[in-house]
Amino acid sequence: MADSTVTLVGNLTRDPEMRFTPNGTGQSQFGLAVNYRRPDRANPGEWQEQTSFFNVICWGSLADNTQSLTKGTRVIVTGRLQQRSWETEQHEKRSVVEIVADEIGPSLRWARVDVHRNERRGPSDDVSRGDMGRGDNGGRATAPAASGGGSGGGSGYDDFGEEPF
């Protein structure tokens, strides 16, 4: 089955809301407004604008890091589409398509940021996201371990073949 991967650039419509599962795993949710602007062919010199709204869900350390974002912040979100269905108390069926984020970053087109690196974490930290058994760290960049350099396990790079930025 093919992944439904999307990348969106937009502005937060609300501050991220942090919750925790019973086992203590963090989950964060926020809204994202994506504006589409194009020239109006019928009226040269004028523009047509359309805004789409999305719910974004983050897990684990990514969720923890979203707490530095605020309403109005322009971000780039990469993740997968996920449909969720439920039934209301009035027995009405509801469905929503959400974005489960793999990566979130600030847009540097309109802002400047100070990057603060987190402590290195292992692949088992985000097992609730479905990363368990994939043998990777969910695409997160990790800080190099403090070591004397060299190659192999002491090189300062993670065990998943990715170099930190």
C-alpha cells in the first residue's frame, strides 16, 4: 500500500495542545491554515485566494518540541494523511482526514529562528507513533553522541545511517 505523504506550508491557527496517553507518551495537536493564491484570469491584475484548514497530530519528542510554536507561526509540515471515523451520541457517522506529522520546521522565508538541539533519543522513544519494528528513528535528526571521533559506533552519528545536520 502506498503512503499518502504530504508537505504543507501554512500558519498555525491555534497554539499546539499537548496531551498524554495513559502510558505517558506525548501527543500534540494544532490547526494549520494553507493559503493558495493565484492570478484571476477573468480580471487581470486581481488575485483569487483560497484557504484550506488541516488538523495536524504529532507524537513523542516531535509533540514536545511543538510547544515552542504559537498561533500564527509559519511552518512546514511533512507527514502522512490519516482518516479517522467515529459515531456521535446521536448515532451520526463522522469522518475527518488529519495529517500525522513526521517533521515540522519553521519557515525561514518570513522569520529567523534559534535552533536548540535536544538530547539524543533512541528509536524506542516514539513507539506509539508506529515506528516500532521499522528500525529507524521516525526521521528525526539526532545530536551526535559525545565521543572522541573515529569511525563505527564511536563516530558520533546515530545508528540509522543518518548524519546530524
